[in-house]
Amino acid sequence: MARLFGTDGVRGLANEEVTADLALRLGRAAAAVLGVVDSSTTRPLAVVGRDPRASGEMLEAAIVAGLSSAGVDVLTVGVVPTPALAYLTDDNDAQLGVMISASHNAMPDNGIKFFAAGGHKLDDDQEDRIEALLDAPATGPVGAAIGRVRQAPDALARYESHLATIVTRRLDGITVVVDCAHGAASTAAPDAYRAAGATVIAINADPDGLNINDGCGSTHLDVVQKAVVEHGADLGLAHDGDADRCLAVDANGAVVDGDAIMAILAIAMHQRGELPDDTLIATVMSNLGLHIAMRDAGITVRTTSVGDRYVLEELRAGNYGLGGEQSGHIVLPAFGTTGDGVLTGLQIMARMAETGRTLEDLASVMRTLPQVLINVPVQDKSAATSAPLVQDAVTRAEDELGREGRVLLRPSGTEQLVRVMVEADTADTARRLADHIADVVGAVG
């Protein structure tokens, strides 16, 4: 039986895979696993938020019902970014938080993400314990012991005030186009950037429940690229539906991805003596160009499996200060427990203001090596990746590339696929070696 939780909570087609019934049962189960308090006189508290997609209203009602039926008090905070939900979980001393969002997915999908006390994402054991209780008998307290539900109308303002205390450098003179993806950033991002002094041109900031991520945001960068050039802005920022990621474009419309953003911020922190152990945490999918740039800057890169949860685990385990993904999930543990797209945007502009340099100039510290990624269907992922013929093909490719490239062979976590990724000094070399390895994987798989 497939595991219910994926790399970022439970996600699927709303009302078909992610149903109100499932949400209610997840709420009850999460209350049993996470809603534990030390005193019999203290009630557990959960903070619940969502992105603007229409199905979030239904799922929010179900989650709240499940939690309160288990004796958990619930604070609903409405439409907020995922990092705001994590912050508010911690700020309210809640035992758990629940974010209803499918992040960058299209509107018909939705998802449920849980946070433990302190606003931290769950580990595998906690998720497995919740899943094990999904079909437990629906018994709960009665009378005054049933959980109470209240709203927090000031929730978004509290998050925005939190951001204002982090980035104290003024951004006056910087003009930014921000693509809010008709999502949870639609109010928070323009407010935060304007409060810091930037001139803000907000686009795709009118959510109606149906238009989230629809041809806009961090998965459709052509929109913000065009707008930056048209408005003569200094940069553009693009968020996803729940605003836990941020990608950028420079004044010419060139993309500055998560790797380049990490390079910019890591060097800034390194120069200020604010990067613990001079170490950056990235996933195995980060471009080799990032590794080379960090090596030249005297910064160590430690890699994790794909998924921001693994980056978070490594950051916490080593008390490191910066980590992230190529996709724009950037984590600064000193200021938050999860990726925060709005904070990332503020940090990028603060570095521009601090140095007086353009984003193009700052990003030039890293040269992205050509990368080819091929998904190869196989019958047995483990057998295909470990086959001697495949290993020999990988070794030969690595010998040819030397230090100017790399090969990554990664089984998909959700499909019968092996992902073949090759980076090389030229696109032709990357394509030739990736095609050859993919052919071998396909033949043995």
C-alpha cells in the first residue's frame, strides 16, 4: 500500500483524493499524535491556515471539525503563506499547525501540511503515526471538553510585522515586480516589500479561488520576465501558491534561480560572519555551478536528498544557517522554520541595497552548467540503478567529465522511473552522455 504522506504532506485532486472525510480523519489523528500537552488543565491548540483555492474552504472546515472533535482548540488564521502559518504556530505556542495548500500545483489539487510545536515540519515517524490512526474509532470528548474554534483577524499583520523586524535595511530606490500567482502572497508580499521602502508593481495579485497558479507565478516565469522589462524594474520576484518559494529575474529578464539566490545569500552571510561553519545546505539536484562558486568563495556545500524537508532536517541537525533548493525554497533558520518566499525576496533586495550592485552582477558569481535530465521508465528502479552495465556507463561518463561535470542517477520516489541527470561544460556533452546512460538504463530496466 502506497504511503499517504509525500515529500510535503498529503496532496492530490481535491474532493477525489484529498476529500473532506480524509481531512476530518487526518485532523483527529494529528490531534492524537501532535496535540499532547503537559498539564491536564491546559488544552492543546492548533493553528489552521490555507491558500486561496476554492477547495480550501471545504477542507478547512473538515480539518477544524476533526481537531475540535478530538478536544483541540483551533485558531483559524485564514489565507496566509505557509511560512506565516509556521511562524504563527510558534508565536501562539500551539501544539500543531495545519496548512491547507497544494503549493505550486494547479487549482483542482489541494493538500494538507502539518507542523509540530515550534512550527517545524514533521519527520517520517510522526507522519507514519498519524497515518496509522486514520481509521481509529471516532470517539472523543463531550460537553465542555470539545475543542473551541476562534478566528485571528490580525494573523497576517503579525507575520508582516515579524518580517519587518528581520530585514532592517531600507529598500528605497529599488523597483520590483512581484508575481503573486493569485495565491497566498497576494497581500503579504506587496505589503512587506512596500513597508521596507521598495517601489512595488504587483501582478497576478487578485485571487478568486479559481485562478491560483494559472499561467503565472514561479512556474511560469515568462510573465514576470516580460513585466520587468516593460516597467524598467530593477528585478522581478515570483512566488508560488503558498509563497514558500521565490524565484527572481534581473533587470534584463534573465532568470535567477534558487541556486543563484543561495549563492548570493551565502556569500553575503559569509562576508558578514553570519554563516555557521561557512556551510550551505543544498539538495543533490543543485547545479554543479553552485558547488564551484561556493568552493571559490571558501564555503562548503553539504547535499541532501530532494525535498525541502531533508534540507530542513540537515539544517537542524548541524545548526547551519542557510539551505535551499533550485526551485526557490530558501530556508534561513535564524528567522523561520521553513522556506519563506517573501523573506527571500526581502533578503535579495537587501543585498542589492547593501552593495549597490544589480541583481545581474550579484548572480554572476555563479555560472550554471548545462544540465540534461531524462526520465527513463523501468520495471524495477532498484535493479536498474544497480545493474553492472549501468554502473559502468556512469563510471565512464564521470571519468570523461572529471571535475567539470557530474552524473546523478536517482530513482523516482513516486513513479517507476529512473532520473538520469548529467551536467557538463557544454550542452552537447551533457546531452550525449545523458542519452547514452538513459539508453543503458532503459535496456536493463
